[in-house]
Amino acid sequence: VGPEVLSLWKSKSTFTSFGVFFLQMGWGDLGAFGEPSKETPNLDQMASEGMLFLDFYTANPLCSPSRAALLTGRLPVRNGFYTTNAHARNAYTPQDIVGGIPDSELLLPELLKKAGYVNKIIGKWHLGHRPQFHPLKHGFDEWFGSPNCHFGPFDNRALPNIPVYRDWEMIGRYYEDFKIDLKTGEANLTQIYLQEALDFISKQQASQQPFFLYWAIDATHAPVYASKQFLGTSQRGLYGDAVREIDDSIGKILKHLQKLGISENTFVFFTSDNGAALISAPKQGGSNGRFLCGKQTTFEGGMREPAIAWWPGHIPAGGVSHQLGNVMDLFTTSLSLAGLEPPSDRQIDGIDLLPAILQGKLIDRPIFYYRGNEMMAVRVGLYKAHYWTWSNSWEEYGKGIDFCPGQNVSGVTTHTQEEHTTLPLLFHLGRDPGEKYPLSFASDEYQRAMERISVTVQQHKATMVPGQPQLNVCDKAVMNWSPPGCEKLGKCLKPPKSDPKKCFWPH
Amino acid sequence: VGPEVLSLWKSKSTFTSFGVFFLQMGWGDLGAFGEPSKETPNLDQMASEGMLFLDFYTANPLCSPSRAALLTGRLPVRNGFYTTNAHARNAYTPQDIVGGIPDSELLLPELLKKAGYVNKIIGKWHLGHRPQFHPLKHGFDEWFGSPNCHFGPFDNRALPNIPVYRDWEMIGRYYEDFKIDLKTGEANLTQIYLQEALDFISKQQASQQPFFLYWAIDATHAPVYASKQFLGTSQRGLYGDAVREIDDSIGKILKHLQKLGISENTFVFFTSDNGAALISAPKQGGSNGRFLCGKQTTFEGGMREPAIAWWPGHIPAGGVSHQLGNVMDLFTTSLSLAGLEPPSDRQIDGIDLLPAILQGKLIDRPIFYYRGNEMMAVRVGLYKAHYWTWSNSWEEYGKGIDFCPGQNVSGVTTHTQEEHTTLPLLFHLGRDPGEKYPLSFASDEYQRAMERISVTVQQHKATMVPGQPQLNVCDKAVMNWSPPGCEKLGKCLKPPKSDPKKCFWPH
């Protein structure tokens, strides 16, 4: 949750990988993707110097599972980042979650470490906040950021404020030591995270060590914030201010790489972990362009993401790719750049994108859209078949929670879970990227497309071995009461008695 | 209706104007504006070499009035291109329309002629097809194209097929001499119109005469067509094939100007006469990006248009402008480029865009959104106030005619004409380009914005002198039965007895 940068750099070698993940930055938030205010000059320039992916997806319409998928190269249903508490539910890692990234999963930084990389995460981890899930126990060498979203402020009684870590220890808490002013929207966190990135890159360049930098800041996640210098500068309000600051920061990071002379050794990828959260619109919500609905849904607005690959001297400038891509591909692609093989003892869902990026090839592969352990939809070529449709429940909708504001496609944006497994709803995303016009079941086109899709789905389901679900159990006792380092700061809080329960996932 | 190019070129002078008007090409149809298939490399390149306008509007959500506005620099309610047969109705020039462009109106080519320009229209005229409305009687020196849309085929009994003119005379009819295959979607008309443009430019360059070329082709208007070489080449279906062919043609025209060495003397503008027609979607309909609704409506999807200015050596490459622009500005801007003053004996609504284009200035001016003689909405700065809302009637909607498919904003996309004149619905188009979140009437922001808007509207209404409505009377006797030149071709048809009636305008 938050922009994240993967950065791999190998001295005297030919590459680096360095990917940005923006939490909730939607497909339509970039000027290059048609945002009418066109306020992302640095990202637009990154695209014009690199390659724009138009058909790139995240692995889940929610942040934690997408982040777990990016770092493991595996679908959340395999790596355990899902729930079985109810049918087809989105789940993440709130403060009371008991689970987190299993030790059995192999994370990208763990693998890169063996090839001599120094790995740093800046920003939101979101793969579990209990000690065994700490990023430095899963391959990262350095961490500056928080384990959870910057929700708050809390009273440190019912809920503790979210800690900010430097490496192994907490160095303060949001709203206490790291200010976020919810009234004005002011917080200088993005500037801090930017400086962390610049310093890390300088250090690595000086020591000639290859690096992987995962820049996972979360200024565009509600509650949205920006630094004083960016407040009020966007046509789009506070959300736009945050986007502008992130855009500016990315421009500075890329320029820093160029100034240090390592841009041609640094592979940089920018993308997002889920579609824009339309429930936060218009004040704190982004744009998914013309795609249907947003975060939390398996419509295009929930899972199609802006994506840019940048690697001067290697990727032809101004390239455009229709390769169906997925955040999980960054795992496999990064390993490929590092000269490593992906693990062979488990199913890896990511593919190596280098043939698409460097040679313009198109690799035929499906995209799966999950909620929990239910495959809601699949894309094969330009066709997308919905096996289940659901936006959210009538009950939630009645409370004003709307994942598709202003949009209503009869029989598609349903408020009850609708099963279409015997006769999936089929859309042609070229003619109908907004998923408004299901193909006629009786048409030849439907028959032909579904024949191919059915085979893909059968193969997928036949070989699917779900991991142990990590997001089923919640317990207030596990919250961030006393993170390591709290003693030095006098910030340890007393946890309540353990009372594990099934987590409640409403959508 | 159809793409149109304004081209002014003056030998040994510094300029030319040359604008493309795409009928029903929506804001979201260009790669540069975020169309997910990104299939307009030539228009995208035109934008990267020129200036992209993000806040550019047409004068009406329908073709004829927009075209009349472009050529007169005046709102349709002033130049007569509207109806008073019913409240707030869109009207155009079907075959049985009695009216057309009044002699009292001064058209851009009439004015340019006095400065030595040779003026040509290629494509659809749409300002009336009776003899007194012929384009060569209104300033054009040459014409190749048709007076009406390429609807058909007709049986030449109830309705005649639409004639195609070369200059003064008909040289054939659509579906007869100029084939359009509705089954396959094949027609080579765009190629013919392209060749006409290339030939005209070559001739003008050879004779060193300044020119104004108005390229108004209509391949993206239903029934959509494309040449054989483009059929099936787009991800988007037949509509996308047509877009690709137009994009390719524009690329060829721009390259032709460069090859002839006159690109630095040629000011070229690309825009559209109304938003994409969503009733034709998905097979024949374009995209208005994330804007609300489409053609026929005064929401952003009906009137915000893609727009690009191109003038190598003068306009800085890669420029982006938030100037509120309007097709009527092309009238005033072209006159300015030609060293001419706009007429002083009448109200001109267009402004000179050169300060915005050449010096990056932002000129404060409102945008008015009309249906018939009703001002439905106004934009001032980033605020848009709706004084009336209407998509279309329940009766039409019940028949499946939907100008906002998949979109439904409660109280905004209304199926009855809703008056809001005492308390207009107000939107902030920066935070909410999709017009989904009306501002609270009680908010300070609403009060402040409406104070300014009210003054603008009062001034506008106080000085408004509507022209004689031209689109009220229809008569089957005036259809294209016997256009000049029909005798030579043996294609004269016998008109029925005159029976003038009020035209029926359903929306």
C-alpha cells in the first residue's frame, strides 16, 4: 500500500530493478493515461523515456495480498494472503491480524540476497506486523516505514498508533512523532521517504553494491496527505496534491540515478497495488479512467494498473506494450535480470517480462481476478469472463459504501454475489474496456472465446493448491502495542488479553 | 460531422491554419487522452510535436450547430442553428430541413477570401443542402464531399441517397457511386478524402497561394466504415478501424506539409464537433474517457473534445494547455493569423487563442453549454453549474436509447428535464471531472463559486440576441432529389409535393 520501488543494481553488471508501487493510484491518475489535469510530468516523462504497459494488472483488488504477490511471485491464494471466513472476501492486514507472510514463502529479497544484493524497503510493509513477519526476517536488509496503513490518530487504548520502524526497531508512531494533520492534510512523510531513497541509492552507488529498493509510500491512501509545498497546488484537490508530490519525488529519484551515472544499470518499474479507491472520491479518491468500479472489485477499475518500465539505454524510449502483465511478473523479471532462476519447488505465477520489454514480444498468458479464494474472473487475450460478479452487499451499499459511484451496469455491478460459472459473462475489452456490454451467449464469438477460456480455467483450477489462509484470525492482543524499541522511547503500551476471533470481512 | 481540417497558409508569411474536426471522436478516443488500446500514433505524435488542449469544448453536443459555430465564430443560438419547436432540443440538418446557414452570417472562408486565401472543404458540410446554402456561396472555392451525413442506403423514393459534390455539382450518390458496404463496414471514402487533401495542398504549394483547408470527413459517424486495408486491424472493432484510418490519414497530411516544406507556415488544429455517440457503442461508438455521458448531452462527455494545435517552429513541442477553448475560437484565431479583424457589427463568441498557444497565457472566459436556445450549463474556471439537466426522455430511454450507458448519477443524469435555475447543480471539474459529486448548496465553496458564475450568466443572458431559428421547419420536398448536376448523370429524382411541417426533435 503506497508507491513502491523495486530496485536491483549490480555493479559492473548490466542491470538493476527498481519498481514503484503506488497504493491506490488508479490507471487514470496519470497524465499519460488520460487524467484531464495532466499533473504528472515526471511519470509522463518516465513513460516517454521508457515503456508504457496498457494491460498490466495487480494480483488482487486490495493492498496486502497484492504486495505479498509481488514479493513472492505467487497468487495470494497460494501464498496464504486470503481469507476463507466468508465467500469471495477481500482481506488485508489490519492491526489485529494474527497472520502474515509465512516462513515457507520465498521472497524476492531473500533470493536476491544470495546474489549479493542489498535490499531496502521504504514505506508500508503490510505483510504482517508480528515479530516473525518483520521484513528483515524475510530478506530485507533495511527498512524505513510502517507495518500497517497510516490510519489514525488512535488513543493508544482501544487501538495503538501505527509504529514507524528504522530497521529492527520502532523509532516513533504516526500522529505522535510523525505528524499527519488530518484537518489540513499536511504531512511531510513523502519528503522523508524520498530522502531515504536518495540516501540509500547514494550509499549503494558509493559502495558499488547492487541493490533492490522497494519504495512503498502511501500518501495516496486515505487519509491522504501532502507536504506543505504541495498542498493546494493541484486542480484535483488533496488527492492531486499527493499525486503531484509522489510524481515530483519519482522525478527526483530518476534524476538522482542519472546524476550518479547508474541509470543504465538500474531497471525501474512503476505500478500500483490496486485500483483507485472510489469510496474516497472525490476528495481523497483517484481515477481508474474509463474502467468500471475501483478498489475492492474484480472489474477492470479494481485491478488494471498504470505501469511503466524505465531503463535508459536498454528499453527503447516511447515504447508501448499490450503484454498482459501482472505485479507477480516483477518477481520473475527481477530474478531474470539478476541471473537467478525462480524457485522450482513451487508454482510461480509471475512470468519473465524481459522478452516483452526488450524485444517487443507478446507472451500469451491469462490474468486471474480473485476475491479471497474465489476466482471471480479471468482474462485471456482481449476477452474477460466473469464467473462471479459482486461489487458489495446491499447492506453496505445502503450505508453509502459504493465501489462504483455513478456507474451501474445491470446484471454486472451486482449487490448480491451472482454466480455465472455455467455461463460466464463475457466482455471484449478492446471494444468495451468499460465492461458495459456482455456478449450474447448465443453468438459464435461467445462460443469460440469461451472454449479457449474454459481450458485455461480448468488447467488453473486443476493444479491449484491453496496455501494456509493467513487472514482468518484477528486478535486485539497482537496489535502494535509494544513493538521492538518501544522501551527506549517509553512508548510501550499494555496489550489486552488475547481473544482470537474470526476476522470480519464485509466485502 | 466528420473530421475537419482548417488550413490557412500564406506564402512568404508566417502562418497557416489547418484544423481537423472529427465527428464523434470523443475525448477518450486518442492514445494521448488515455484510450487503452493506444492506436493513434499519428495524433499522439502530433500532440507531442504541438500543444494538447485538455479543456477544449465544442459549441453544441450535435454536429450541424457545432459546424456552424466553428465557421461563424458564434454560438448556434446566435447564428440560427437551433430549434424552438420544443424546449431544450438538439437539432441538425437532416435531408428534409428547410433552413441552413443564413446569408447574414459571415463565414471564415468569406473573410479569408478577402485576404487572398483559397478555401476548400473536404467532407461533410452540414449547414443546409438547398441551393442558397451551398458552401461555394459562403466563401469556399472548392468542395469535395456531401451536404448531409452518409445515412442510407435509401430507395430514392421515400428518401433520396445523399449526393456527393465536386464544387458546384453532384458527381454521384453514396451507396450508388460511392460504395459503403454496411455488412462488412468497407468503404474507401477516407482514402478519397485523404487524396483530395494531399492534391489540394500540393496545388496550393505549387501556386504559392495561401489556403484554408477544412477537412471534415465522417468515417467515425454511424454507419461507421473503413477501407479494406484497415478493416479488422483495431482492438476496438470497426469504430477503431475507422479511427486508425483517420489517424493514418492525418499523419500523411502532416508529413505531406513537411515534405513540401510548408509545415512551418501551416497552422493545424485537430478537434471534434461533439462527444462520442454512446448510443452506437460498443460496435460503432467511441469513448469520452471518464467524462459523463456523450453526444446529445451537455455533460462533459457530450461537449469536451480532444484538441491539438500543431505548427512546427512556432508552437513549443509537447505543450499542454488548460486554456478553456471552444471550436468558435478557431474562427477568431484563424483571422488573427491572417492579420484580419473579426467582424465588429455582431457578437463573436470565439476568442483569439494565440496568446494561449504561443505564450502559454490563460485567458479567463466562460464556456456555455446549450441545447436549442436553452443554456443548460456554464463553466467558469474549474466550476461547472448546471441550470438544467436532461439526458433524454423516459419514453426514448424505454426504447433503449441511452446517452449514458452504464452511468447513472442520481439527480444529474435525469430522464425528465429538471430545472435548477434558482439553485444550480455545481461541480468542481478538477476534483470531479466525471460530474458525480454536486457540491453542497450550503457550502462556502458553493456560495463563492456561484456568485462569480451568476454574474457571468446574467451578462450573457442580458446581451443575448437569438438569431432566427433555422431548424424548425422540415419538408420532404426539399430533400436531395435533384441536386445541380443530376441531369448529366441521369440521377434527377422527382420531389414530392411541398408539405412543410414542424420538425420533430425528440431530445
